[in-house]
Amino acid sequence: MTQPDSSPQKIRGRRWRWVRTWSHARRLGGLLRPHARTHKLLLVAGVFLSGALIALRLAQPWPLKLTIDSISQSTPVFPWLTLDPAMGFVVMSLLYVFISTLAALSEYWQLILLSGLGNRVLFSFRNRLFRHILSHSISFHEQHEVGELVTRIVSDTARLRRGVNGILVGSFQVLFTFLSSIGVVLWLDWRLGCVVAVCGGFSLFVMGRTGRRILRAARRNR
């Protein structure tokens, strides 16, 4: 008879999996940190652009909110505009276009900077790996196929770069954007914020389970 998923063995297995994942992430960071030290300016600029992009994404819906409130409410939402009330809608439209443009530019330059950082770190890491392989004895090269070593230097390191860029650009930015959005919604309406938090947490849980299955399939494929 099979044990249920909620058994102590399963729970301990999940805990150990998170510990191993965190351990692997720390080892990866320690492995790449020496190669990124000379590119701190690019890293700082990329982090700054990521923060700016999150702030702009949070500010982007506000012109639409003010416009909808002005249409649906009897009291004017634009009392600071002494001109024609239609001017308020023009200003909000221009503000929305301005924020959207800044967000697109921030996202573009963030991808450029972090991709450039990843390429530079990859170049330095490949050089070190190549020197390390050349430092081995002849017997080491006799025991390993040339194609295997070339795959290690070319393909595996490229996979490493994609993973690092995905963590920097995707995971952290999506996480902070989600948490910031939850904070804004809680500030506007705590009931709606709780609903969004529960639904968002459930979605992250489902995506995590699906992602683990995809990861296992990708490992078997490799």
C-alpha cells in the first residue's frame, strides 16, 4: 500500500529538496562571484533598472484608475485642473504613455545590461575552465572524449548563463513585483488584497509543481 503525499517521509523529502536547492544556489553564486567582481557597475545598474521597472509597472495603472474614477464619480477627480475637464483626460493619457515608454526603455536596457553582464561572466568562466582542463595530465584526456570536454566548455556553460539571467531578470523581478502589487492592493482594499494574495499563492504553488515536472523531464532529456 502506497503512502500518502502528506506522509512524514514526503514532507522531509520536500524540506531536504529546498535545502539542496539553496545549497546549490549558494555554490553557484560562490563559483561565479569571482568572475563578476570586475563588473560591479553593470550589476548595480541592472539592479537599479529592475527596481525602476517595478516602480513603473506599479505606477502604470494609476492614470487609468483616475480616469475611470472621474467618469464613474460625480465629484471631479482632477480638481487641480482649472481648465476644461477634458484636459484632465488628455493629461492622464499622456501620463500613461509616458510611464509606459519609460517602463519599456527600462526593461530594454535592463535586458541589455544583464545580458552583457552574463556574457562577460561566461567569457571569464570559460577561460578559467579551459585553462583548468589544459592543466590536467595526458591520462585525464585519454580517459575523456574530446566531444564531452567541448560540450562542458561550450554547451553547459551557455546553459549556466541562461539560468543566471533567468534568475536575475525573471525570478526576483517577478517575485518583488508580485509582493509590491499585493502591498498596493492591501493599501487600497485589504479584503481584495487578501483574495489576490490567496489566489496568487495558489497559482505559484501550481506553477511550482508543474515546473518541477518540467525540470525532471529536462534532466532526463539531457
